[in-house]
Amino acid sequence: MSTPSAFPTTFIASGRQGPAARAATRSIQAATLILLLAAGIGPLYWMVKGAVSPPAQTVAHPLAVWPGQARFANFSTAFHELGIGHYLLNTLIVVSGSWAVQLFVSVTAGFALSVLRPRFGKVVYAMILATMFVPYTVNLVSLFLTIIDVPIIHVDLADTYWALWLPAGASAFTVLLAKQFFDSLPRELFDAAHVDGCSTRHLLTKIVLPMSRPVLAVISLLAVTHSWKEFVWPLVALTDPNKQPISVALSQLSGQAPQDQLIAAMVMAAAPPIVVFAVFQRQIVAGLGFTGVKG
């Protein structure tokens, strides 16, 4: 009874090893890789081309591979005359504070839920996960009412960077990532540390954090990219143009700046997150593998 079932398997395996099958497989892989590269790099290349192309040439020949007269001075003009340098500095301030708050909250919350395991930890964890199912736009009104009159201390945080930094810590997804990673660490290590008299603070700073570099890289990337591209909440919370980040400033400049200079500003706004990922991609991929996040 096993011979008929083994024959198709052997036949298929031998067919896959044939020259024609290998050539077809490699062709499909190459075509897929080319399509993925075109889908990923194509928009970036078009943006760079549009930044150095005269507006008239962009409209007349939108599919041209490269402009006849490239204007690389558009980057300098956009940086100085459009104030992109100032807006990038504002964005750096927003991203730095949001990253610090989100990393602190995610690590401490994940550590408490995974390692310390308080009595009502499962209830708190379920409440944190429940916030992931609430649409972001639903929270805007309540969040705005909170920052203009913070409960208990009654402080108005509108038009301050604290209005962007503090809400960044309320990220259930990064708390989930931190908890999953801490769950994968050996419990025997924590028990041995407690037996040796290690305090909770030293357990976190001396044992857990040095072993958590991969997940810290992933949380940092998520915090930086989300804060860098955030548009709606900074537009609502910061009404002072001198404090607005680059994402809000680009929308304000779209109606008054020349097209080529505006696209040059977009290139400068998109470059930092790409550079961060390119530099730390090894740690990020390793962290995604440890936390079980795929795709």
C-alpha cells in the first residue's frame, strides 16, 4: 500500500531537481525580487528625481528616468529658505522624548507583568490589550480634553511637547512585545537572583536589560518611526507653527512652496528613518525573531 503513495512523491522530488524546474524556480524568484525592489525603491527614486527636476519638466515628462538639468541646490534652498532645518530639529525633539517615554513604559510594564507578576497582573494585561481594539480617532477628543486639563494636577499641556511625549507611552503593542520577550527568558535566572538578594531594580538593570537588546531595538524603531510620521495628533496638540514637526510643516508648505523644493523637503523628511533602519537592521530583525513577530 505504501508503494503507490511513495511513487508520486519521488516523481515530484525528481522533477523539481531537473534543470527545467530549477530554471523556472529561479526565474520566478528573480521576477519576484525585481517586483519587490521596484515597489520599494521606485517611489523613493521618483521622489529624489522630482526633488532635482524643474517643475515644468516634471509635468511634461513625468516618466523620464532622470532630468536633463538636475537642480541639487533645491535641497539647500528647502533647508534654509523653507525652514526645513528648524522643523527637523522640532521633529528630533518630539521623537527623542516620545522614544524615551515609550521605551520606559514598555520595559517597566513588560517587566512587571512578566517577571514580577503581581496579583492582578492578568487583569491589567487584559485591559492594556483591550486598548488595541479601540480606533485611534476615537481617542482624539478624550485625549485633547485630558491634555488641556490634566486630572489631579490641573495643568494645561497644549502647545507643549509633553502633549506628544506622554501619550506616546500608552502603546499596548510595545508592552506586548516587551512582555513576550521577557517571558522567553529563563525563570531560573530570576529565582537565583532573588536567592542571592538581588533587588528588583538591580534585577531589571543588571540582568534583564543587558539580555534584552534585540527587543529594545525593535521597540525603539517602532517608537521612532511612529513618532516621526505622526500627523493628526501633532496638528491638534501643537498650534504654534514654531513648535510643529516636519510632518505638519510639510502640509502647511504644500500650498506656497515650489513643487521641486517641496519634494526636496519630503526627501529630507523621509531620509532619517530609512538611515536608522539601515544602520540597525541586524538588531531589528533579530528582535523580531525573538518576539515572534513575523511579516
